[in-house]
Amino acid sequence: MFRTAEIIVVGSEFFSRDKRDTNSIWLTEELERRGVRVTSKVVVADVLEELTRVVKHGLEAVDLVISTGGLGPTEDDRTREAVARAVGVELEFQQEIEDEIRARFARRGREMAENNRRQAFIPAGSRLIPNETGTAPGFFLEGGSGTFLALPGPPREMNPMFIDFLAQNQSKLPSESQVKVRRTLRVTGLGESDMDRRIADLYKEVENPEVTINFTPHDLEIHLTAAAPSVEMGEALMAPLVTAMQERLEGFLFSVNDESLAEVVVRMAGAAGFKVALTESLTGGHAAHKICSVAGASEVFWGSVVAYSEEAKHKLLGVELATLEEHTAVSEAVALEMVEGLHEVSGADLCVSCTGYAGPSGGTEDDPVGTVYLGFRSPQRTTVRRISLPGSRNLVRSRTTQAILFLLFKYLKSME
């Protein structure tokens, strides 16, 4: 029975700030939804001795050990060898694996490189998990007191293979009496302490569901985890708490289903029948990117005019040269003319402009780095808001994007 699990993330690249591990998060959610408790996660470099040690320890500690990564064709892909050593078996060549890899290359009009043959060796006694989208098959085997499952790293390969593994081993999963149900609420426009002051009394004495708060650079996440005999009962346990938090955080809580603010804005604008347009200076198109990442954005988003220079502000949006000279590009007056010019160009129902100092240089005594002016035009009125944002250059830019989306959210919420 799989009651406990450990996840091993394989790859030296995961010690770099440029590479994020999302596989273990997804695996944990899938396991805990089925009542399997994940007790630990380990990130291991591509070092055979260290990987062998971690695999052996995991098999002694939990019922199911899952590795992700390290199954490729190169010399630093050592998961297969490490598992074989940890369990005390040899690597065995499987002709069917090589044949499938060769056929996959042939279908693409290519010849298989000789180093791909390494992927046809798996620990003796293993059972294969076919990979329909890549060359690296997965495998699982019994070792020590637990079961080891090896999966490739790319999520598009790993995810369906893991779901297949669960289906094949349904009898080893706990009964529904151990199901965990998760929900994520998202809040923006409030500081962490201010939010907690509003809701702490709702959850501080509650054990089921468990409540944790996560701070991100752009918003706050409230994570609820309920243990219950079924998914339906878990949802029912969380429902009163979710409703109470919605009431306490009215106007700031934008999602109870882990949606991004861009997703919520696109959905709300579509339901209201509004077209949205942006003109971006310091964000350089980042806000447009966020909106365009949402499926269905084409139904509501006119587009964005990236007017970064003073010349662009003048030629594309009609900002007066005299206004730029008198007030500078980062000013209430320029943000106002930008948003009015955008409306003339687009005819959109909701128009937003932004101009500001992202840093690290620039700024004035009155408007230091982090100062941003947001212009907003709706069918009712046109306004300009000045905000001050902390952080590095990229944080100021991304937080400005969040402020643009929050401005749209607040207006759309008021129209419901």
C-alpha cells in the first residue's frame, strides 16, 4: 500500500536560480489528492554516489519513491545506474526499448544517435512505463521495503506516464478515507499583515482544513487543505471558511480557484462585454503579455501601444511636446494624455496607461524610483493614480503590471 512517498528531483541544473522545479509540486498534488502523504522532497545533483545514497535511503523510509529526470541519453543521466546500485541488481538491455526509440527517430526522418542506446538499459526486474511523447521510458520496481518509480523530467512526458502508473496500481492506493483536498485563494492589493489581521480569527483555531499563507512578490495565496473521506466532503469542510474569507477580503480576494489575476480580468471583461486597451511605458508590453497568455483574450483585448520613448508617446498617442517638456514623461499630466490618446486610437471601453521610473537610475526628489502613474479611462470618467512600488527594476515593472490588472479588476467588480 502506498501511504507515504518521497520525491527525488534529479539534475544539477536545479541548483541554479534559472531552473525551477515544478514537477514535485504537481506530483505532490496528485498523490495527496489520492491520500498518499508526501513526507519529503530531495534535489540531487548528477552525481552517481550521491544519487545512489538518496535512492537507497528513500526506499528504506517510505512506501513509494519517485524520481523525475536523469533518464536521458547523455553521460550525466545516471538515474538508471543509481537505482540498480541501490537495489543491488544489474542493468539489463531491453531490445524493445531500442526498437521503439529507433522507430521514433525514423518517423521524424532522422537516424538514432548511438548514445540513445543507453536508454534501453534498465534495472533488472523493472517493469516499463511507455513514454508516448519522448524517448526515455519510465520504469518501476520493488526494492527494500518500498517501490521505486523513475519518470523523465519534461512535464509533457512525465504527467501522462504518472497518471498511467496510478491507474495500473489503483489497488495500492489508500482508500478514500484518506483523501486530501486542496484549494488556493488569491489576494492582491493588501499587505501580508493587513490581510492576516482581517482573517486570522477565522482559521487560527481550525485544524481541518489546515490553512497556510504564502507571500509572493505580486499577491498573497491562502492555501486550504482538508482531510476527508471524499473530495465532496473535503470541499464541504472548506466551504464555510472560504465564504467567510470572501466576505472579510471583499474587493481584494480575486480568486477562490487558484486563477491568476489576468485570467480573472479576461473572464470578467468578457462577461461584461468590455474591450480593454493598454498603453505601456515602463512595463514595455509585460501587461499585454500577461493578458495574452490567457485563453480567450482575443475576445476582450484590443491590444497595447508600447510607447517607451517621448517620441513614441507624442507620435503614437498625441501627447503634447509642451506637456512632456513642462511635466516630464513621468507625470500625472502625461499619464492622462496617454490614456486619452489611447482611447482615440482604440475606441476601447476600458483604457489604461502607465508611465514611471523602474530604476535603478532616474527619478526625482518628488518622484523617486518606483513612482508610477496609472491613467484609467472608463465610460464614466478618466482618472490618474500615483503609486509607489518597492523592489528591483524588474519587480517594479512586474508589480506595475499587477497594479494595472488590479485596477481593471476593481472596476469590473464594481460593475457586477
